[in-house]
Amino acid sequence: MKKYRITLLSMLVISSVFCISLLFSFKFPIIASTVEDDIELATEAKITEEASEEAIVSLFSYSTDDDEPYDDNYIAADYETEEPASSAGIMAFQTIENEPVAAKEDTEAADNLDGGNETDSTDVTDNTDDTSLAEDTASTESGINSPEYKKYVDSQEEQCKAAFNYLEELEAAKEAAKSKYFNIGISIAKEYVNIRKKATTESESLGKLYRNSACTIIEELDGWYYVESGGVTGYVKAEYIKTGIPDEELIQKYGTKKVRVAVDGLNVRKEPSTESKKLTVIYMNEKYPVIETIDGWYKIKVEDENIEGYVKAEHTELAVTFKEAISKKEEERLAELKAEERAKKETAVKYRDDVNYTSDDLKLLACLVHAEAGTQGYEGKLAVANVVINRLKSSKYPNTIREVIYQSGQFSVARSGSLQKQLDNYSNYKSTSQKMSIKAAKDALEGANNIGNRLYFQSYKAAVKKGYHKKPNSVKIEDHLFW
């Protein structure tokens, strides 16, 4: 649209020049008239002259557009003509294209002023008009085809192109001046804000944006932001997101700077100098956190080797990352990993005082372990054995192994006959799993413990159905949950 306006303005200027030239070069026919007619003609000429001046003034008047940039070299391109001037310019342009018709109309107007007198003077006037028309037409065609005219048109085109290029460069400069992080928002929620499927608090939560985590704002909608963060895209309440943070503050307060090695091998030095001692070498595409920046050097931390040193900035690429949202699935998996890590720590084998036991106690305990956890590994078997030992040491339960195992309503295998089957086959225990059951029972009796003071266990699926996994001290070991 801007290019069209610039081109139109150039055409209007050209049109106005030819209109003015024609106005001063036009030869009026000689007509026999009276004094009254002369006065009337003079009045008409004055009116025509005033109208022409108004048209010229209107043609060259323009209004500024506050939204357009100003530059002295491109005034023609940066301003638009007012509507009346545009109309006059179009009319003038049409007049140049249809010059013979316009000349004929001017001649007919002169005939009407004569009052219709049929004299020899009229014939003379008509001949003069034909001559004037031919001369004017030839003059106009000669002007259009002249080198000066073509040079002028070329000059106008060059100015239009220059103005258009200038506006494009200015627009590009505006884009470049935008903040790199202009659409980044930071969560200011007390703990986290939900990212929801729809812009309503009743909608499903797709993930959580924790405090000081960042999101990319895609759209704003009635007090909500449509955002993207990590692997989550959805809606968050705008009141929990801080925006418009200056780049420097955003990077320093919420970002993490890392460098990526951009060469095959890069020396890490003790001081920011190529003469300094080399501490280690890092390699292409490896990433390391930045501690500080000093005169073309980055101080980085090589965590695997517990080294802090300097690398030349020119051989690296700097990247800023922010904390991101955690999806619902990621959060569930994270909870599982935390539970596993806790269980690993809590189920590490610790030793306590051993228990006085007989060979019959060992046989009964080993058979119970194999009946309950025969398909599991050593850790699962040891955990089952320790439930019996913990009950033996607790004041809530009997004080012998046999009484603990056969206590009413406790171990289902004791009621079902499965335990007795194992006891009958004990002398034939030769498989790896059977031998492992005997070892786990013996280790538990001698003080090896991997479940602390927990007293209960159940198959994991059955325990989850009953909600036992929500107990604060619950821990999963292989196929059983202990609490």
C-alpha cells in the first residue's frame, strides 16, 4: 500500500507540471465581440485562473502521518496527499491522455461565448482553433518523448525505490531492536501454577510451572496466557506470570548460562591467559556452566573432574537456559524416581544384633520366605525374612519365630497349605532360588536388615489398591510393598 501511494504521488506531480504548461501555452481563438462580451470573457478568465490556482494548491497540499518515520531525504515517500489532491491529480492525468478531446471542448466553449453570430470571423476562428489544436498536440507529444521528460521520470522512479528501500530497512531495524526475550514470562506463584488444557480453573492440569520457571507467551486471552514451557503447552492465569523483565535482569536472576564447545579440543586453563597452566581439555559440543566472564574468557565448571578454569570465549557458543514446566507424566515419573532413590537408601543393608535360632527356626523361616517371595531376588527375600524378625522383636507380637509365623490371620501361606508344601520339600532345595531363600533367612537371623523396623508387607498391586502406598514410611522392594 505504501509503495502504491508513493507511485501515485509521483504521477500527480508529473500531471500537475503538464497542466500548468498547457495552461500558459494555450492559444485562445480571436472572436469578434462587443464590449459587454469582453467584460464577460475577462470575468470568466479570472474565475478560471482562481480555480486553477486552487487546484494547484490542493494538488501540492499534503498531510503528515504520525505513524510514518520522518527523513529529509524522503519527504515525498513519507507523506501522503489529502483526498481532494488525489482526485485532482487523477483528473489531470486523464486530461493528458485525452488531450484532443479536451481541446475540442475548449473550442466549443469559445463558440458559445460568441453568441452564435454567423460571420466570416467565425470561420477564421475555427481555422485558428484547428491550427492551435495541432500545435498543442504536437507540443505535448514532443514533451512526453523528450529526453528531459524521460530523465525526470527516471529520477522520480529512483527516488521512489530509494524511499521504499529506506522504509524496509527501518522496519528491519525495529525488529532487530526488539528484546530477544520480549515474550518470556516468569512464574511468581508461591510454589507453582497449573498449566491447564483450557482457560478455566476447572480444566485439566497438563503440568506445573514452578516458581521462577520460565514460559514463552504465545497469546493473551481474558486474564490468561497461552504458553509453552518444556514439553507443556496450555493456559496459565496471567496474574501468576511476570512479564517485561529487562534482558540483563532476566538472565542474571532466572537464567543459567552455559557454553558449548565449538572446536575439536579446547584447553581449560587455571587463569584467563594462554600462558597459564592447562588443567584439562574439553571437546566439541560438550556443555559446561559459566561461573563468570572476564575479558574474552569464560570461567567454567567441569563437574565430572571437579575443576574450575578458563576457556577462550571465541571458541565457544554461549546459551542461556531457564527452568521449565514439568508435565503431569514427568512429575509422576519424577515421584517414582524419588521414591526409588529413597527406597534405595532406606533398604540398604544395615546390621543389628543377631537372633538366637535353631535349625528348625532356619528351616521354617526359609520355607516361609520361599513361599512368599520364591520368584524374587535376594533383596525381596531378605525383606520378607526381616518382617518376621521385626515382629519377633516387637512387643505387639509373640516372642518365637514359630508363633509369629503361625499367628492367626497373619501369613496367608500358613493357612493355604503353601508353607507346608515347602516344608515337605525342604530337603530337596537345590535350585539357585531355593538356596537364595535359605541364605536370606540365615542373614536376617544373623542381623542383616534392609527394611528398618517395618512390620507389614503385601503384593505391590494389592497394596496400592488399598492405598498403603500413601503411607509415609511405605517402601517398594521388588514385587512387595513394605510399611
